[in-house]
Amino acid sequence: MGRKKILWLCSWYPSATDPFNGDFIQRHARAAALYNDIHVIHVVGCVDGQMAPQAVEIREEAGLTEQLFYFNKSQTIPGRLLAQFQWTSLFRKGIRQYINRQGLPDLVHVQIPMKAGLLALWMRRKYHIPYLVTEHWGIYNEVEKLNYAGRSSLFKKYTRNIFRQAAAFISVSHYLAAGVNRLVLEKEYTVIPNVTDTRLFHPGTAKAPRFRFIHVSNMVPLKNAEGILRAFHAIIQAGEDAELVMVGNQNQLLPALMIQYGLSPERVFFKGEVAYAQVAAEMRQAHALLVFSDIENSPCVIGEALCCGLPVIATRTGGIPELVNEGNAILVNPRDETGLAEAMKTVMHNREIYRPEQIAEKARTRFGYETAGKQMDSLYQQYAGNTRKI
């Protein structure tokens, strides 16, 4: 069938100012680049004034080109209006540069409809090129504070239009797609889950001497890292021999709680925000992953842990049940700290039933780059050049 030229318009993407913003989209791009030529465009508004106006960054690897535009913006009301104009102008500039060098793309792929989907609508009108849209944003529920229902009428109007005119809708979970269908409009969809770099995430041979639980998140309130710490305190009080590693943004409340509960720094380790490769290294040394969120879409960390052969203890919420089964996980209800502590003890005392290589092998098949890349390629072959609905 041959490699297609696919132009990605990304609302979120890792950049020099925020290397973790949409890193899961970058991994999807690398998966897609196994079978097609992917060109990413992303525009970053910098509020710290450190980036030169309209600076451009281009990164290239096999099959993938990432083109990022940076501009300085003000937080004043006039500054925000000007920023919208600058953002649109730079996105269009990048699109025109791509077309001048490469010709028209075979297909456009939008990552997160608002706001990059607005450029896809423009390209659809101007160049008659269809687009696909992948949604990653977990706002289509009642738990997320800044959810879809609370957005402006203009936001909802444009989001609905972007979904309506898309040739196809891709979601990272059935749960997220169901939210879109319930709150935005009814549209058929394909699920392509978040992917894992299995070159980094694989079973480790050097495990920690003591049974080690690991939690990886940005530590925002919805992740309920405090509840994890309290559940860990409960199992230590019950005489269990375990330790806990917490990886992610440093929440100053957590070390204070550790001291308050009388937990030893030799039992609880706060690693802070670390690089992706270091997350993998931490996971390879651990024995089980903890996810205790109030709500989740399709957390990358679960696929990463499974690819490392770790059993998962997680909350029965959002898209999490789609990612696990009885052979690799125990699910508990959100906010049920007693249930979490009991699940932790169960995994510790029955560790022999969780076979790391078997867990990892099934996870590699499901979450590896090749699987997602082939799924995207199938859609690209189907919709590229299909202008019947334009």
C-alpha cells in the first residue's frame, strides 16, 4: 500500500518549555511513523518571556518530523487576544511551509480537537483534505473540575463541529468515546490505546530486596496520592514488610504526611519528576503499581507497568477496567483506602501467581508501538484521499 504523508496538527505536544505536555501523543506519533511519514506541527505560547518571538524548533527521526513554533504572549486581556491571532498565524505558516516543501498531505490527523482541530477545518475548506481526530482529553465526565459541561458555548460549538466534520474519530478508551457520544454528538469510533516504549519498559532482573510498590503521577488531587500514603501506613502498622516509591511532581503535603504517620524515609521514597527512561528504571525495580485516582481516562502508567510485568492495583473508574484483567490486576473503589490496603496485602502474599513474563508479553502485544502503528495505518489507508464528504 505504501507510506502515506500524514500531517499531524497537535493541541498538546512535548516542547522545550514543557517536555511532558502530551508526551503520550508523541509516542503515538512514533508508532504511526513506523508505517507512514508523519509531520507534526504544534504551536507554543510562552508566558515567561524567555523564548524569542516566533522561534522555530525542528526535530527529526525515522519517519517523524516535529515542527514546533514558539511565541511570547502576555496574560493581559489584549495580550490573550493577540496570542490567539499569533497562534493561528504560526499554525497556518507551518502548514503552508509543509505544503511548499512536501506538497499536499494525503491526510490530516488532529490530536485533541480543541484547538488544533480549527486548523483542520480550515484545511478541509481550503485544500479539500479530510482529517481524522483523536481525543485524549479526559473532560467528558462529571468528576473532572474543568469538564466539558462547564466550558463556554463557543468551546462546545467548535468542538462539536470538529467532531462532526472529521472523517473518523479515534479514542484512547471506550470510556472516553462514550463521554464524547453522550455530551458532544453521536459518532462511531475506533479505540487505539496509549502506547508504551517497550525498549524501556520491560521486566527487570534486579528487583528491590523488599516488596516495593510504586506510584507514578503528577500528584494532583484527583490522583489521591495522600490516600495511597495512608493505605501504605495501614499495612506497615499491620506488620507488613514493604516500601513505597512515589514518582512525579513533588507534593509538599506528602513528606509532611509521612512524618506525621511516623513512616521512615527508608520505607517511603519521593523521587520527584524524572525523565521517561528513569520512570522505566524505577518500574523495573518495583513489584506492583498503585493507581488510586478518583477518575481516569486511559492512564499510560498502567500499560507501562504491565509491560514491565508488574501487577496493578487500581481504582475501578473511567477507562481503567478496559486495560486490566483478573490475571494482572486488582481493582478497588475510588477513595476506599481500606480496600486499597487489603489489595496491597493480597498482592504481597500471592506474588507467585503473577507471572511477570506472561504479563509483559501480553502487554507488549497490546500496548507496543507496532500494534498502534498498524491500527493507524489501516485508517490512513482507508481515508487518505477520500474527498467524497468534503
